[in-house]
Amino acid sequence: LHQDVHSFPTRRSSDLICMANKVALITGAAGGIGTAIAEKLKSEGFDLALNVRTVKPQFKELVERLSDENCHVQVVLGDIARAEDCKRMVEEVIEEQGQIDVLVNNAGITKDKLVMQMSEADFEDVITTNLNGAFYLSKYVSRYMMKRRSGRIINMASVVGLHGNAGQANYAAAKAGLVGMTKSFAKEFASRNILVNAIAPGFIETPMTEKLTEQVKDKIKAEIPLGKIGEPSDVANLTAFLAGDESRYITGQVISVDGGMNI
């Protein structure tokens, strides 16, 4: 894995002096939403630090596609469920790119089961990855942002965290916790001009939803006022807005991207 990382192009420290791009650290960058966010932020002029647990061919292709003279792409391997990995990843980005302007806590897992069938490990694993991971990274990144008196933290919540869902008690609890943590961080960091917001996607076309039958998809669409499932770009567009200067007076908010599902 480390050989895979070292095979990607890196920037010499001397190159940092002449580069003016902001840097975004995105976790779970190999997924449908994570990939869309990376592509969108590149188009907005960001340099990227992309986190995955392992380097797979599809992800390597993404990095090679995004990397060019206008966008430096750094790969940071690590498991966000481990605090020590999060601390190391942040240090690696600071060492190579000199700054982190935006943190997108996008990585997450699901282990869906009804409560009576859900093991303690199923519950704890989802909480540790989806909630604790966002806490660890925000904690370590905020130290640098506070010194610079500037930054954006964007947490990927879910409509499930707002209204719950049968068979997803662990996932809903983690995402609801992320909502509360977002608001708390926003109050703590506001005096240092660090804005913290959350996005709550509804049903989005991802590899996960592709596995659903057409009958299930039709049932889902019937519950969405706009009558269709969203695309990763819908989430990425809002992420780019929250990461940019035009959102400078927005913090502590949870914004749904769900076609009206949570009205």
C-alpha cells in the first residue's frame, strides 16, 4: 500500500511557495459522493488530499485523472476509526501541502440490521467510523485552522440522522450525533473564523443504491416530492459552496439534499 502511495506524484516543499491553491482533505474519496466532491473541488481550484483505507485500481485512476499542473493530489491512507491514523494523516497533509483549508468528513460505513439482529459489534463499528472518525479528524485539523484563523469543516450527515429508519439504528445514531457535533463545533470555532456545517443527503445514486431492485427504487421515489433519486454531483455542488468564500456567513447548519424528502 505504501508503495502505491509513493508511486503518485508529490510536490517538493519548495513548490509550495509559488502555489496559491487552497487544500481540501476529503475522507472516503473512493466512493460515489467522495469522488464527485473531489472532482468538483478540483474544478473550483482546490488542491486535494484524498483519504482511503486501501488503494484500488479505480481509485488510482481517479488520482491520475485529477492530477495535473493546476491540481496537486495527495493520497493519505488510513482508517478514520483509529485516532492515531487520523492524527498521522493530518500531519502528512500539512508536511506535504503546508495547510488544510477544508475538511470534508465524508467516509462512512453501514451495517444494517433490525435491532434484535444487530450485534454489539455492528453498532459500535458504525458509530466508531461514522461519528468518532469525524471527531478525530476535526480535532486534529482544527488545531491548524485555529492558528490560521480560517477554515471549513463539512460533515456528511444523512436524512436518516434526522428522522431515523428501520434497520439502521446504528447509522441513524451516528448521523444524528454528527448533527449535534456539527452545531457544537460551529459554536466553539466561530471566533476563529472556522465554519462548520453538515450536509444531509437523501437517496443518492451510488454503488450502494445500484444494488436495489427497481421495485424498491420505485417505492423510494414515491416518497420523494421531486420523484427522483439524486446524483452525487448534487451533494458535491453544495459541498463546493460551503467550502467557498460565498458561504462566509453560514455556520452550524444542516442542509438536506433529498429532493424534498424531509419536508
